[in-house]
Amino acid sequence: MDNNFAGTKRQAQKRTTMGAPGVADVQRLIAAAESTDPVLASAIALGAVTAARRGELCALRWS
């Protein structure tokens, strides 16, 4: 088997760290959503309060 990549080095990947948004950021996001879509604002607030993942929030059933 011919190895065409012998002697090459893998390029270093830049790692970025991502932190959770602050309380003020979440409050601003909810307020902005509230003005256009109250249901979306409720979903954002529910996700923030429960720390649910996107998939968990999408799997919720509303009656």
C-alpha cells in the first residue's frame, strides 16, 4: 500500500473555550424574544432554568 502522506505533519488546531452566558445575557435574550414571540421566550426561559439540552426541550409535549 502506497503512503503518499509519509513525512507530513498534522496542522495544529486552534482550541476555543466556550462558556455559559451570564445571567444578564440570558435576561436580555428572553426580553428580546418576549417582544416578538412569547412562546419562544418561554422556551428560552425554561431551557435556562432547567439547563435542559436542545433535544430535551424539543422532545417536550405540550397539551
